[in-house]
Amino acid sequence: MPDKTTPDLNFSPKGLYIGGEWQESIDSGTFETINPSNREKLGDVPEAAEKDVDRAVAAAKTAFVEWRRVPIAERARCLEKLAQRIDDHTEELALLDSVDAGNALSGMRGDMEWTAKTLRYFAGLITEIKGETSSHGPRHLNVTRRQPYGVVAKINAFNHPFRFCAEKAAAPLAAGNCVVIKGSEQAPLSSLKLGELCDGIFPKGVVNIITGGAKAGAALVSHPDVGRVGFVGSVPTGRTIAKAAAETLKVVSLELGGKNPIIIFPDADPEKAATSAIKGMNMNRQGQSCSSTSRVFVHESLHGAVTEELVKQAEALPIGFPWLEGNEVGPVVSERQYERILGFISSAEEEGADCLTGGGPPDDAELRKGFFVSPTVYDQVTPEMRIGREEIFGPVMSVFPWSDEETMLDAVNGVEYGLTAAIVTNDLARAMETAERVEAGYVWINSTGRYLGAPYGGWKQSGLGQEECFDELLSYTRIKNINMRW
């Protein structure tokens, strides 16, 4: 029998990483982090107070004086060194996130690979931070320069704990900024591990990492010496951050929620379409992904075949302790999230959706000690139902049968979100026309997955700004215009 006890992580928090040193929070406050698979305590994590935020921002502000002057080739080398350290610690980091966040070990290995690739990608783009020149007459030259903001705050979500902390810092650092990173409160361990990996690579104070809750995040966003804020998380929190940042006119980027459709046309192969829908749900993170394809719009001619295949594939997903090889579905991150998802499931039953599989925790008594929810498929969902319009952030899929294309597109676009959309068809003209009409910032045709360098960002309430691309790098610079006459 495989060992189901919590594995030894060989890691315990040393404190907050501020100014290149490990420091206790000023009031010595801590909070618990637990293993969502069995509710066992993993450790006590330092909880940053407002004065700790002040220390971290001050350290970043001081370090910026020198970091902005570091030659771009050296900044690139720092990012490349960090990428190599991540490669060297992939197994350790993947295990940390698997245990602390509940995500499948295989998926977290993929996170580490993606993170290292992202760091190298932005290291390679540094030389493309360029201005422009023009002349408006003799003895005149107009020059623009792109310069960093100074101190950048990065506040991250729990579904990619380490990846978000390291990946989302790459563009600001490449552009010459210093960063203060607030890791996820629900899965904080790997964010502090990032401090260990950064040690000795970046000058002291260039990278600062704090942990804590909403108070620390609010202090960071409202701090007068923070010039730029990047946030990954929920729509309500994103709105709160945008309002707070507006008080000091900070530039903000927001990667928020999604209620993403996958549209299956009548010429699609049912098995392949179902596979795309299941893959797009990101079940190795229990559907806890803003890009998850949770709304399946299937043409009525394929409805029976696709739903049958969805159920077959959902039930075949191995569910269990995420650190064990082969398991693909682990627990959701916290009791609060667990109860929230079960609340959506209850509302689906009350509103008349047809549960084809799942619909609650698994039968295994061992798994019921944790926050496990079986992969769930509801059929005959309508846009008025809660599960049809609100983001669940869990392993719950909703099937919408359709016959009229215009009515279907109205339903697809009838939610407040606009992050991703997927289209399954062999008709290229239909695919492109549909891609033009869906209100989403990132569209797949006959595929799902992310591609480094392709702009990722949402429309409507799904966010502001583009990430994982050259535009993200430029967004961490501001333009200065210089006029010269001689």
C-alpha cells in the first residue's frame, strides 16, 4: 500500500524575506498552514503587519537606486541563474506545492518547468526594451526612454503558489524594478522557499517576500512608495485593489476570474471534444484555475455522445493524495473553498440541473478527512442557474445543450467574465467567425493550453492587462520623453 501520511517536506519558514535577510514579523504574529488532504498542520507561517510591509517597501526602494543601474546583461544573468536553481530544485518545490495546495505532483512539476522557461524568456527580451527617436527640425532630436517604476507589488493566488511568485516577478525585475511579493495565504510555503533560491543571486532588497492576509495586501497596495501593482486572484479582491490603488494613481494589472465556455459544433469528434473539455478544466488543480473551461456548450446532435464521454473521462481521473504518483485530482485548497463548492452543488440540485457524475465528496473514508470533491458533471444547465453564471473554482462542469447558434452565443457572452474561450470544429471559417464574436481575451480553436509569448489577459471583469508576453515586460516601464536642441 502506498504511504498516505504527509511526506516530510524538509522545509520550515525562517521568517519574512526582507532586504536579503530573514526577519520575524514585528509583532511576531503567525498563522497556520495545513495539508488540505487530511487537515494536518504543516507549520506556522509569519504574518506580516503594516510595519513589515513598510520595511519590505523601504528595502526595495533602497535597492532600486543600484538595481536600475545594473547593466541589462547582468539583470538577464540573474534571471537565468534563478531559472537554473528552480530546475535544480524541481522535485522539492513540486512536493511543497502538492502538499500545501493540494495540487497533483505531476502538475506542479509542470509549474516549475513553466516558471523556469518564463524567467529565461524575459531574460532574453531585456534587450528589446527600447525607446524611439524623431526630429522636428534642424538641430533637434526627440528621444523616448523606457524606465522602471521603482517598487512593484505582486500579490498572488493559491492555485499556482510558487509559479505565480517567481513567474510574475520576472517581467518587473527584467525591466529594472524591485519587487515586494505577497504569497498566497492559503498555500504560503513555497513563496518563502523562493526567498532561499533568490539569496545570493540578486542584490539585497531587490526581491522581498512577505506572507499574510488581507491586511498585509491592503498595506502594500496603498503604500505611497509602491508605483505599480500586479494581482492574480478573484474579481471582488481585484476590484478592491483597483479602488485602493486609485487613491495614489498606481498602474494596476489584474488577472481575475473566468466562467469560460468551450463551444462544440456539430462537425466535431465527440471523444476529442470531451477530451478538450476535460483537459481545459485543469483537474490536476481541481478546476481551481481562472482559465478552466467549466461551461460546455454542445450542439444537440452531439449531446448524448459528448456527455457520455465527459462522464467516462471524469470518472476515470484518479482522485487521491496529490503527492502520490498517478493521482490527478487532489483536494481543494481550504475548508472555506470546500464549503463554497458544496454550496454550488446544492444550488444546482435545487435549480434542477441533472447531475451525471460526482456531486460531492468521494466515498473513500480516508479522503473524506480532507477537502476532496469528486469531478462533477451537470447536464441541462441554463444561464440563469448559479452554476451556469458564477465562477465556482472547483471541479464542476456545466453542460448547455444548444441548437440555435445566435442564442448560444448570447449565453456564452452573457456572463460578467471574459477570460478564455475554446471552440471545437473542423470548419475554419466558422471557427474564426466565432472567435471574433466571443467576448474573451484568449481563444483556443481545437486545443487548450498556454503558449509562452502569446498575450494572456481577460476582458470585462476578468482583468486588466496582458501577461506572459512582450507587452507585459513593457507594462513595467514608463515612458520618459527627452527633447534636445543644439
